[in-house]
Amino acid sequence: MQKNGIDNIKPKAILTTADMLYDYKRKTIEHIFDCDVFDNYSGRDTTLQAAECSEHFGYHLSIENAVVEFVKENEDVYPGETGKIIITDLCNYAMPFIRYEIGDLGVPSDENCPCGRKLPIMKSVKGRILDTIIYSGR
């Protein structure tokens, strides 16, 4: 749109999902459309969903749909630490997923969102496990 000079499409907001929303992508979308961008996270095989609110403080976890764990080396991670996202789906009665390792990394938070909602917060999504390079320092 920017390259072709299209500037007459002005939505109230844009919802993104399915790919990592990097800061530079968010800024570009907000600049071109002149509106807020709200990122969403969804489990591709589960009913887990998480979404940003107007505060952009993190992702509110939809805990009515799933139990979400953040684990590293079979131990729960501390708030602010990156861990594998493990999901127990509460809505799929035909094929339940119990402690399903979805393949994504996320960072839980113990903070409360300024919006006042009491849902737990996932501070950020860090990407796919297979897309992560770990430097061993050697």
C-alpha cells in the first residue's frame, strides 16, 4: 500500500495472528493504516487463545479454554523467563490434548495488566522451538 500510494483505507484497528509480529512490522502496519494493531496468539491444534488489549501489556490468556504452562527442562519457568508453551485443552472432548507441547516458546508474567482484567498474562511469544538458536558460549 505504501509503495503504491494507497492511503484511503483506514480501519479502526487491525488484528494480527499466525506469525511473529516484530516491532518493526507493527510500526509499519500502524503507520500505513494509521490505527492500533492488536496481536493475537492461538494454538493451531487447540482452543487456546491469547490476545492483546488496548494497553498492549502482553497477551491475556483465555484460561477458560486451556491450562497453559511454561516449562524449561521439565520445570515451570519463573515469570519473565522463556519456556516451552504446554497446553491442556479444556474444550476438545473428541480428541483431548493433555500437556500438549505446542512447539512455541513464550514468557509468562505475574504482573497485572493496567486494563484491570484479571486474566493471566503471557508477556511475549518468542517463536518456534525449532527457530531458536542457543549460543553455548564456546
